Amino acid sequence: MIAEAGLAALWFAAALALLQLVLAGMGVWRSTPLRAEATGSARTDAETTLTADIIAAVRPVAVVQGVLALFAMLLLITVFVRSDMSVLLVAENSHSDKPMLYKIAGAWGNHEGSMLLWVTILGIAGAAVALLERSLATRTLIATLGAQAAIALGFYAFLLFSSNPFARLDPAPADGNGLNPLLQDPGLAFHPPTLYIGYVGISIAFSFAVGAMITRDVGPAFARAMRPWVLGAWIFLTLGITAGSYWAYYELGWGGWWFWDPVENASLMPWLAATALLHSVSVLATRDGLRAWTLMLAVVAFSMSMIGTFLVRSGILTSVHAFAVDPTRGSFILALLAIYIGGALLLFALRVGTVKQGNTFDAVSREGALIVNNLLLSVILALVLLFTLYPIVAAGFGTQLSIGKPFFDKFIGPIALALGVVMAIGPMVRWRRDDPGVVLGRMIAPVAVTGFALVALVALGGGIAWLPLFGLALAIGLAVASVLPLWGRNLRRTPLFTYGMVVAHLGIAVSLAGMACDAAFTQETLVAVRVGEPYRAGPFSVTLDGIKPVVGPNWSALEARLSARRGTDGAVFYLRPQSRFFANPVTVTSESAIATRWDGQLYTVLGEPDGTGRWQLRLWWKPFVTLIWFGGALVAIGGALSLLGRLRRERRVRVREAYA
């Protein structure tokens, strides 16, 4: 009865989402000041009381809906933990011999379970808004909760009518098909939930924007209420993308950290839009500017998350990351995308004329720099979207083509470098207006450091391609520019969110340095070796000592024992890459073995025997590649510091106002 209880919880949650939408719509309509003028009659006490009761009912309905969604998700995890093969989803995606971690994480390692996780986080987030948000005008908050209910209702319908996670299987098999071996990694327990929290945070920002447009309440108060959700979503998207990049890097055995795979792009596009939105909403919250930008970017960010969902689940592309599902489900998502995004764009078109301009500013100002920043992010976003969708559209017309990593790097790389320059300049410019000469004076140190680094790299590097060359020099200059806003300040009195900005920008510089080093200095060696033969991989000598069979919890493998030494007198260390065989389902995977040192990683992969006693080995020496993920972690930490700083300041303001 566990599966039936979970399905019942989903139905009740969907019914409450519908009720929440209806109540929110009635509350906003009945409380509209123009309504009384249109009817030509004053409201009676009974009407006023009824309107207040309707509005008051929206919050508890949202909370109960979130609780029911969480209950359904916990029940799905329960049937996976119990290996209940009478549930179709468990039989298709689990096995009784799987380790417990993968039984639990396997609950969302499939299409239906991941969609239930999405809806669960959506419901919990809506409940959190209902419980915690107190600064927003009541009508705008109710409209926001109504918009959130509309989003949830669509996904509940998708689950219940197209992707039921609790469907029964009769007769039940003795055992299941097992989880995709590529997903049998601790990353499955971390990567999807963090990405989904990011996606749902964007949906909350979208709902705030829709609510503000409905009530014509686009101003600093609305932005201050929305900003923590945008910042939280951005933090989790950053963590999810960073973790997913490293997971693919070590799990797939390709030696690369980013391939511009369509599903990778599906997570990158919302992050790009959320980054632009974060800057715009901060300007609106603190300086009352960029009102239309903020509304439009909220719609675009949610659009990108919906497009990513469509790409991953429609079955129109082939990717190691994608869910292979029935294309009819993709049609369902496409219909939801058309309804939500089309409706929001129509509302934006109808309301943008009523959105006041807000405070003005000069071109040479921090606001001006942020506009350039947003334009460059938008261009990168547009190119990623175009290059991702174009092969899919071309295939629909019978033309097969692919756009690979070199093409993306060629077009997006230079724009990303220009974005880095703007990122370095932006914090150096004052709000509202500034003197160009003074700004140039503040940029002397970063420019000098960048120029010196460029000359040194040209003199010492020799043969580095221009894109990683400029990228590494810019990263060094950006690192200097990132910490300059702290120069001359009282560090004890510096707001926490200022430290957050510094750390986040420094993280971008660190990641950029790692990317440039990986592109410029990586050394790859593909060899066929016999036991006892040494080969060079960068500064390391690597020797195959032997091959032996090993057995894991639900797999068997051939494991290579590699001994490695740095230089001629370095200490010997060992690596054990494997070629694993999974029986349920039948799959062979390459498990890389990586040795991390302060200045990079030695990355090894075991290949196939060639029939003459030799084994294929792929060896990479990747200098400073770990800076990519260390920088990503710094970016997320910077976001967390900014979030804590903003929440602390707003709490102090509320306390001060309460006792004023």
C-alpha cells in the first residue's frame, strides 16, 4: 500500500495546487482597488471579511501542498529501499543487490523519480515562501503564490497523467533491471538535488516577477523579497554545475571537464540567465534601477530551465546525461513551456509600458557596467542556445550535423574574455556616475599585472594558443581586480555581502585560470604497454605492474596496478584504474584513477588488450586543472556570504523598524 499512498498524496497535492491557484486568483481580483471603481459600489463589511479570509487561506494551503509532495517523495524512496519490484519504476531502475546509497539515490536517478523530486522541491519552496515572506505587499505575495501554484499544477499533471512514479507491475519480477552503472556514483546523491534546488529557486523568482507584474508592484520592495531566492538558486546551480563537471570528468574516462554536451548546456543556460538576473535584481533592490531588465531576465531564466527540462526528457537528443523517454512526454513539457513562458511574455508585453523607469544613471557608472555585463551574458546565452538547438532542428529537416567543443570555444571564448574584463572594471566604478579618468586610475594595478603576465607567458610559455594565453593573463589580472574593492577599507566594518562579491569574483578568476591551464598545458599519452614497461606522462614515469580481477558489491572488474614516480627521485605511488563489468544492466565502464598534486592531476584510464600481451593506457598530465572546481566552490561560497550578509542586514532593518 506504500505506492498507493504515494499516488494518493500526489493527487491531493495536485488538488491543493488547484485550490491554491483559485484562491490566489480570487484574492487578487477581489482586493483590486479598481474593482470597486468598476462596479461603482463600495465594499460591504461582509465582502471585505470574505476577501481577507480567502487571502488568509492561501498560505496554509501552500504549506500543506508542500508537505504532501514531500510525503510522496519519501514514500518513493521507501519502495526503492525495500526493493519493491511490484512498482514498475523500481523494477526498471533498481536491483536488490545494489548498495543502499544507490537504492536511495536511485529513486531520482530516472525520469519519473527525478520529476517527483523536482515537484517536491517546488512544493517545499512554495511552502517556504508562504511561511517566511513577510516584507512583500500582501496582494503581490498572493499573486506570487498563485503563479507558483500554476507551475506546480502543470508538473503534477505531467506526473499523474504521463509519468506516474508509483505505477504497479503485475506480475512482479524476482529482481529488477538495475541502475545505469554510470549513475552508480556518490555524485548521484548530490548532483541532481542541487541542480533541482537551483531550478526551483529560479521558478520562485519567476513567480515573484509574474506576481509583481499582475499587481503592478515592480519596485525595490519586490526586488528585495526576490533577491534571496535568486541568490540561493544561483548558489545551488553553481554547486550543481561544478559537481556535475567533476563527476563527468572522473566517471566517463574522457579526460575532459566540459564538452558542450546538450545536457551540460541545459544546466549552463539557466546559470547564465540567473547570473544576469542576480545583478539586475541587486540594482533594483538597492538603487531602484533596471526594472524592466529584472522582469525580463526572470522570465528568461525560467524559460532556460524549462528548455533544459525539455531537452533532457523529450528523447530528441542522445547524451550520456539524458533520460531516454517517450517523445510524447516531451510534447507535454513543450506544451507547459508554451503556456508558462508564452503567458509570462504576454503579461510582460502588456505591463512593460506601466513599469516606471526608476532612477537614472550615467553610462560611466556601476549600473552601466552591469548592463554591459548582462548584455555579454545574454549574448553567450543566445549562442549556447543556438548552437545547442541548431543540430536538433537541422535533424528534423533530414540534415545530420554536430557542433562540437572547438566550435563553441571559438565563438564563446572571446566573448567570455570580454566579460572577464567588464567583471574586473565593474566593482571599480561608483554607483550613479563616475569620472572616466578616475576609473582608469583605479585600473592601473590590474592592467599592469595583466600586461606583465601576458609578456611573461609569451616569453616562457612558447606555443600557447591565443585564447588560453589571454585567458590565463586575464585571470591573473581579474584576481587582482577582485580584491581591490577591499583596499583601504576597514575590514571589520566591511559588509559581509561585499566579501561575498570579492570571493565570488575571485572564484571566477581562479576557475578561468584552471580552464586556461588545462587548455594550454595538458599532455595526453595514448600507449599500448606490456607489464613492466615505463612510459612518460608529463613529469611522471608510469609503469604497468600488472592486471588482476577484482569483485565489487554488484560488479566485477579488471584492475591495472600502475606505479608512478615524479622525476627520477620522487616517491613511488600507485594508481588502480579499472574496466568494470555490470550484469544488471549489462554494461562495461572505465573507472579512471587520478592522482592529485598541488600543481595538477595525473589522470589514468585502462583500455582494452590488443591480443599480443599489451594493454591500452590513456595517460594525462593536467597542470592546475583542479583550479576549475576550486574556483567553482569559491564562487558558491561567495554567493553564500552575500546571501547571509543580505539576510542579516534586512533582519536588522526589520528589527529597527519594529522598535522605531
